[in-house]
Amino acid sequence: MEAIYKSRLYQTVSATKTDYWNDSCSVEELTYAVEHGAVGATSNPTIVLQVIQKEMDLWKDRIIEMIQQNPTGSEEEITWQVIEEVTVKGADLLLPVFERTGGKKGRLSIQTNPVYYRDWERLAAQAVHFDSLAPNLQVKLPVTKAGIKAIEETTYRGININATVCFSVPQALAVAEAVERGLDRREAAGMHTDMMSPVCTIMIGRLDDWMQVLMKRDGIRVDPETVPWAGIAVLKRAYALFQQKGYRCRLLAAAYRHLGHWSELIGGDIVLTIPFEWQKKINASGIEVRETFFDPVDPAILDALNHSFPDFRKAYEPEGMTPAEFDTFGPTVRTLRGFIGSYRDLQALIRNMMLPNPDVRE
């Protein structure tokens, strides 16, 4: 235990307001994270696919059993049965945290079907179903035009949301306002909100990725050391506005690309959702654990980003985009395409177990 107490992540969560989650529902990875102070976890189609592939020895027999027990089930139905069971198994590992904190922490996020990003009613209906699976699930909804509507409606229904596919200040503000409307409606109807702990993810590394794409696509010349600050700058600005407006939604930083996505965000009342490989790198680093969240981003870096990247201005300025523009923002399109692709790949994996290749002898 002494090694755990000395780990960088344990020091982060024990000495500051910053929480951390495991960016996976893998049993092995989540067990390590909880030991080092994690109080939550997350999943998405990409993560579930990776978990099944990595822990096939734990899941193969169970998936085959699901297929045999549901002889009329489609590959899509079996795929969602698998997603739900993987998620609930991960949530069980967090149940002691959930119970210890009175439901304020210890949740695992399950993501709605990424193909529903244009249909708020399907998103909301699936969120209601997910909420019934375990007491400590959080439901991920995309920050698209339709997703904003779903966030308000599901919050009103008492579901803890985790807004995802979000990369910008205007998206985060739209989420916070939708959550406030949902909470206000619940309170006006005499329903409780004390067990609500909504979060809004900003995928800071994916915004950085988009800046890299634009540099190559549009021939933008800028100091390469500038780009890794884009997501950090956006998160810090969104946080200041959340505090100023008193929003009841908490911010979460995701999509790690470098150690600064941890070391420059220590001390804020936020969540850091960290992939297992980056948890290992953080704990093995020699970086001092100190509160850095309220250190401003170098004005010269902000000037360079604002001057060189119109899409950074869209992401950084509170009115940089309208909800109608969220769906066509570069990082949104790339991320939705990735999630939908992983979902199809997961379906293909299930299909191969339902219809094994007869040309290959196992």
C-alpha cells in the first residue's frame, strides 16, 4: 500500500479537489485505478471492443452462452447485451465507492448508441433503459443538436448524464444550460435532485488532434509546442465560466495525449478520466504533484492559437458556435465516425461468434 500512497495519481486525488476516473471498464484496469484512488470509470464502443479483445478469455464463453440463450436475437441485440453486461460488471467494482459517498461518486458511464446522434427521442429512451441496469450508472449522450435536447430531458427524468463528443466552450455551456433546465424542471415538479451528479466531458486531446489535422490539411505554420495547449486552454476557460455562472454540472477532461493533460490540470474541482496506459506513465513520472489548474495559459500561446486556427476560436469563444453548428464541427465529425466505426467492428466480432467461419477449424 505504501507504493500506492506515494503514486502521483493517489497524491492528486488525496491532496486536491481533482478526481480521477479510469477511462475503461476493463476489470484489470479498473481494479488498478480504484486502488490508486479512482472514483469512477467510463466506456464507449471503442473501449468495449478493446475490453472484449483484451479479456476474451473472460468473455468468450459468456458471449457464446448469450447467443445460445437468445436463439432469435439479432447481432445488434446480442451486441447490446454484451455492452450492457460488460458495463454492469465494471460498475460492480465501483459500487463500494458509490455506497461510501452516498451516490455522489462511484459511477461508470455507459454510452448511448452513436448512430442515434440526430435523434433525441431514441437517445433519451436508451438512457432510461440504461439507468435501470444498475444503481451507479451514468449515461453518455453526445453534444450534438439533438443530444442537447436529450440531455435536458434525461436530466429531468432523474438520470445522471455524462455529456460526450464535446470539444469546446460553447458545447460545454450548452450542456450546462440544458442540465440546469432539466434540474429546474425536476425541482418545480417536486422531485429530488440531491443524488444528481451530471458531468460534461471535454475531449481535450481530440481538439489537439484536430489542430494537428488542420496544420497538415491547410498548411498552417505554428510552433508545434503551441498545439498541445489547445484543449487545456478550452477546459480552463469553460471552468471559469461554469464557476462564474454557478452551474451544477461538473467538467471532465478526456482523451489524453501527453502528461500535461494531467500535470496542468491538477487542483480544479473537475474529473480527469485517464486511460490505463497514461495512469502508468503518470505514476512512473518524476513530475511534482502541485496545483496548476489556475495557472493561466501563456498569453503568447493563446495568441498563436487564436491567430492561426479559426476552429480554435470556435472552440474557445463562448459564442464561437451555435448548437446548429455542433454536428459539423471537425472533431465532432471525426469522433462520431470513430465511435460508429468501433460499434460496427464490435458487431462484426459478435457476428463472427454467431456465424463462425466454416473454412477455419478451431
